[in-house]
Amino acid sequence: MGLLSTKRVASVLAAGAAVAALGTGVASASTYTNLVGEGASLQNLAQNSIWGPAYSTLSGGRTLTYTGNSSGAALASIGANATGVTPTHLEVYGSDDPPTATQVSNIRSNAGGVTGVEVIPVAQAAVAVIANLPTGCTGTGPLNASSAQVGRAFNSGASASDVFGTAVSGASCTTVLTPIARSTTSGTTLNFKNYIAQRGYGGAVDAFATTWTGVVRPLASSGGNLVSLVNTTKGSIGYANLADAISGGLTTTSTTAGFIANVDTIAAQTRSGTRLRSNCNGAIYRRTPTTTANADWNGVFPDLSNVSYSGYPICALTYVLGYSDAYTSLPRRSDGTAFTAAEGLSVAAYYQYITDSLSGQLDINAQNYAALPGAIQTIAATGAARIN
């Protein structure tokens, strides 16, 4: 079913943002509906600027409206946190913090005891270390951040000289940097903390920015807000997905204001021809499930101990959630409306498109994201094909 039924014709436009993935014998464009989604701010640009416009083209003008608030918002909306909850039942849920086995069980229960919840990886992204040097501290970009000192900055405090070494100079370089973190349940935070923990410099690995230990820090409600706060706060350090950092005006070379640092000499961004992407195509992930069906992808992080791992060390998978049961069988939404067959068809078509190796994945392997690793893409596409 859907836009990828039997024949695929991929046509990537010059901007790399839209792919025609049309099949013979598929439903007419009038069958498809507008889609509404929310969740991971890491997916905001991917959903609204890359995949969403392509869906509009493929579906004859239907739209995707995605609010990139946080992974926690998506999990709450779909009913992951407790039983006895009426889900909002949007069409698209995005999360960098995939549901645990207990949360998958809660989602199934709150959806009327459905057979299958699909936890589908859709992209990779580099979690960039971003900073703004103190007034009177200068450096030559791109600056290299020491992973040990980044961990210190967010737990006990570190100066620009600590983090960037002899590449910076000036009396104020010894001033302790102000770390800026997310205020909401954030998958970007989860992946950033995991990196610090794997390097042996962090505390508990969880998604709650407010559980940071050590120094007091300002909080930002989204990735974009965090980028803006670092960009306007002299003497600050933070983290954000690469696409948000670039979109927010940060560069890999400037140190006059906000900038993106290398980590242990490795750049977050790489170039393939004219396509700029997250430097994650050599990432290897540990504890990867073999399916998306009712699967616990929580704890799937980069395996930095693997000698074959290459590229940027702070890479993250991001996911969408859906149902393999017929959407028409789901309970009514919290607003009292019921899912239609066309909505189920539209979600299926959209998820098939974004996980397809020659369409949505080709599109996302640019604009500062990265496509899924081959084995994970195969698992994701198989899961997307079960949506109906």
C-alpha cells in the first residue's frame, strides 16, 4: 500500500529536498490527507523542510505540520508514560528518546490493546558541541574541544582554556564557561549525556536536563532556543543537533560569536560533493534490535569502543512511532474524533517514503543530517511497511 507500492522513480531536486517516489496502481492523490505531528526538535528541520515538502508533492498538495517541541512531548502525547491515558493520536510522532519496553506496553494499552507499536529509526544526526567565547578571549577556528573537558564543563565547571587548550588566548579565557542545557525531556540531551558517560566524565544517563549535577546552568526549551541562547551569551557552551546549529547561524569556523567545535579533532559536519551532512556515516551502534515491532531501542547508542567506528563520536538515531494495526481500529482521539482509512494510508505512505533507501533516506543524507546505516535502514523500512 502507499506511494511505494510496486515501482519507484526517485527524482532528487537540486536542493535535495524532494523526491518523487511513485508507484503504479497506487491510490489517487485525493486519497491522502494532511498529516500533523510533534516531538523531537532534532527532527524539526527534517520534517518541515525536507520530508514534509516531498510529501506535499507526492500526495497532490497535502501537508505535513510538525511541531518540534521535544521527544518527551511526543511520548506523553502518544500515551507512553502511564496506562489509562487517552492519546492525542496525531499522525506523526518523532522522538530521539525511543520508548522503553514499559512505555511500549503503555502505548499499546492506551491504543486499545493494539498488536503492534512500531519504533522506526529514520535518520542520524550529529549532536554538536557549540560555544561562544568570553569577551576578551580569542581563538582560531575551527576550535577543537576535548571530550574530557566538555564533560567537566557540564558537571563541575571548565574554562575556555580548559576546553579548547592553547588554541584560545586572552585573560578571560580562564573564566568558567556557562553551560546551557535543555529544560525539557530531550533525546538530544540523552545522547549528549551518553557520550559524556562513555568517556567517563558524566553522571547518570537520562533524558532530563534538570537532573544535571554540579554547576548551575540556564535552560532552553528546544534545540533552536538553545542555539540562540549560546549565540547571544558570551562565555557559554551548549549542545544541539548539527542542523539546528547551522540553521541558527553558527559556523564551524567563526569564533567571534557562536560556533561549532570539533570534538577530539573530529568535525561534526562533512561534505560529499555539494551535500553537507552529519559526519555519522561511519557510526556503529550497540544493542540494535532486529525489529521495530514492539521493540526497545532505548539504550542504542554509538559503540565508541568498536575499532571499526569512524567519524564524529556524538551521533544519534532519531525515530518515528506508529501502529501496525489498522488505524481505523484505534480508539477515538482525546478530541473525540476517529481515525479514517485515508489517515492510515497517509501515515503508511509517509513512513515508507522517509525510510526508503532511494528516496527519503537519500534526501536526508544532506542538509546536516545523515542517512541510516544500511542494516538499520533495512529494519526501519520493514517496520514502515507494516504501518496500515
